[in-house]
Amino acid sequence: MFKKILIPIDGSPASLRALDLAIEFSMKDGSKLTLIHVVSPTPVCNKPTIIDEMKSMGNSVLDAAAAKCDAFGISAKKVLRVTESNQTSTAYEIFREAVDGNYDCVIIGSRGYSGGMGILMGSVAISAALSLPCTTIIVR
């Protein structure tokens, strides 16, 4: 059904459910999976040492998700992006990867760990879904 699937991963339960669905698609249809984690430092946390720590944590999240894929015999590509202060957003970086990588599906969790632990239901998921040029599945 889908040849290339992008899965935004932040370690939240919803993003891990999105990963589970992507693994199901891959096992059934042979879809290629790419995991993306976006580091979005706030202006207060915009120091190189803090950004490096955030990137390290992001890589840990990606490694754990890739290990889950490996357990099912699926090799997943990992992408780590960092937003530019006041110029890009998490949703934009997901959009950019989806367009640049020519994905035909994005599977995203409905509520992640952004914006004060996701006070509003899925602001990143909604922003991404509204702008993505491909099929978007929002997992609850």
C-alpha cells in the first residue's frame, strides 16, 4: 500500500503507537520506514551545550525506536532535525522531510511531548496533517 512511511518519534505513548502501526504496514507490504525526531530548543535553552544534550536525548529516542523495528526484522532510517530558533517548527521539519524524501505516508501520534507536555491535543500532528502533501494517519 505505502512504499515509504515517515514516523515522527518523540518517545510519547502516541508516537510509539504510530510506530507500531508503521511496523504492521512494513511487515505486510514491505514499506520502507524512516523515523524522525525533531529537537526544538526554546530561546532560553538555545545554548550549544543544552542543544547537544537535547540532540543526544533525541538520538536515544530514535535508537530505541529503531531497535523495536530491528526486533521485527525491519531496518529503519533515522533522521534527527533541529529547529531554527523562531524560523522553523517541529511541524515544518516533519513537512520538509516528508516532501524532500518523497514519502507517500506519514504516521504520527495524536499527542506528543511538545508544548508543555502536549496541553492541546496534537498541535504538531494537526499542523503537519494540514500541510502534508501525502496521506497522513494520526494515531490516538
